[in-house]
Amino acid sequence: MILEPPEKEGSAVMRVFIGIGLGIALFSIPQTHAEPLPLVCELTSEEVPSIKVLLTERTYVSLKGVLVQDGKTLGTFQTGQSNGYGSVWWSFEDGTNEKSGTSVLFKDDQHWNPHRRIPRPSETNRVLFVGFAPALWYWGDPSTPGYYRENRDLIKSSAGFWSISDRCLGGRIVRG
């Protein structure tokens, strides 16, 4: 038999109120909560350098920012890693549709593999967004079908390599 100290008057009631308060607090946190990054993580198309992904926020599961062409924002772009270990992914949405796929990271021409020691994720400096070009080609916006299909530079860049800026370390941001 385990002996526990006698409860002080009101302590059980207080624990119930604290539990309810914590439950409300946890459920009231928005799932899309994002913290600003200290620096912009820039991904630049190697095919068309005027097309960039500017990652400016960290959510619970991703880095989030915008896809930009010639200074014009095309939509929201995110990249992350499932459960912190699974496959690396990307997603793009423009308010009418959303698509996602797999990201393949490289250090120069060497593919990053989570089951090998070299290269380390922090050493990656290039990425391919698998499925991004066909997603844009077949974009399903009923009001403007083929909207991105006619943007040849965007289609070309989405099918090619993207350079990861020195401020980004495999999805992490260099401090200061």
C-alpha cells in the first residue's frame, strides 16, 4: 500500500481547473501557427534565377514562405520533413488549388540520403521539387485552366534544380 500525503483543502479542485485551463490552451493554438525566421531562407531556380522561393516563417511542421516570379508573389510555398525523419516534402497553394510532392536534397551533385552519413543535411545546397512541374502544368483552377501552363519560365524552373542560399542549412537557418 502506498501512502500519500493528505491533500490540502481545495488542491484537488485546483488541479481540475489547471487541467481544464491547459486543455483549452492546447486546443486553442492554431495548427498553422508560424514564427518569423531571423533571416530569409532563399531558394533560387537555377533555370530562371528571377523565380525564387522565400521562406520566412517556421510552423510546427515546415518552413513557410512564398513563390515569387519577377517580384510578384504567385502563392504560398512550404517545405518540411514528415515526423522530423520521414520524407522531405514541398507544397504550393495559390488560393484556388493546392499541390504537394517530394523534395530531393543534394550537396552539389551528391544526393542526400537520411540513411547515410555523408552528405549531412546541413551541407545540402540544392533541391529538386519532384512533381512540381506536372502539378503546375495540370493546375486545376476552373476559372483559368492552364493558367501556369502558359508560364514557360515557371514550368521550366519548377522542373529543375533550385539553389539553397548560404543562410539555410538543410532547412535550418544560420543564426545571426
